Amino acid sequence: ERGGKVTYLGVGDRVTEVMLPERSFEALLEVFQGNDFSRTRPYSSSRQPLDYIQAAREEGASLVQAFHDSPTQKGGKLYAIITDVCAFANTNGGTIYVGVSADKKQPPLGVPNPQEAVDILQREISRLLTPALDVEIDVQETQGKPVIRIQVPSGEDRPYAIEDYKIYVRDEAETNLAVRDE
């Protein structure tokens, strides 16, 4: 497990495991108010870890979730990720997984040099997106492959734009340029 303490919460016959940095009410409240669902899972006596990324792929792309095979600049893949960040910030927030396709049957590709990719993503999001937005970017693992997870909050200073004038929004499972009314 990642560092931290496991706490068990039970309601009736259901038990949930919660990974906390410390056992405190404040840490538990932070989990419940956040959207990092990798810190909670149904309790299983077999201790088989739940693969949250594969579970997300089972749900597929949605208003709050997107998938990208690669973070490379070649083919506009990096720009597509940044447009999703902009769209999520302008809509309801969401999570972007980089290194896996939305097709749950395809094996995950993973991201070679994930820390370098995280650094590039942070730099390019800061450079292209205005106003500034604090996104959480980390590296997770699915089926033995490193995958980048980008957690985008619902922005408080809307509208967010790329290159100062391109405003994107999320519509169902797609990112689109906003029209005047939006």
C-alpha cells in the first residue's frame, strides 16, 4: 500500500477501507470531501487490491472522466489532454487518465518516463491555460503499467481558456469548443 494507515468504516454488513495519511477526523473528512476515489475501496478479506483505473475504464469516458493513450506532443495528443483539462475546469471537474485507452478490452500502454511526462504536463497546463488552475497530477498503476492521473477541479474562476481565447467545455463524453451561449 502507499504510505498511510488503513481505517475500516462499517455500515450494516458493508465495510469500506480508507487509506489515510493519519488517523484523524480531519483526514477522513478530506477523503469524503475530495474526489480521489483511489483512497477508498470495499473491504475484501482476500486483500486483492481493486484496480481503480480498470474500474474507471469499465465505466468509460463520461462527463467527468477521459482517457488518452499517450502524452506525446506528436499527433496533438498533449494538446488534446490540455483541452480536456480546460473543459473539465469549465464544467464539473473530472479525472483524466493518460496511458490507457477508453477501450477496456485493450491492454494499458502505460507511460514511459512517467515523471518526465508529469513535469511536461504541469508545465504545459500552466503555460497554455488561463487563468491559472491548480490540478493534481500523479502516477498510478494498472495491470503493471504506470498511468498518469490528472484530477481537475471544477474551476472557481471561469471561463478557463487555452491560449487566451479557446474555451472548451465537456458535453457528455466529449470535449468541444464552447459556443457563444455557453
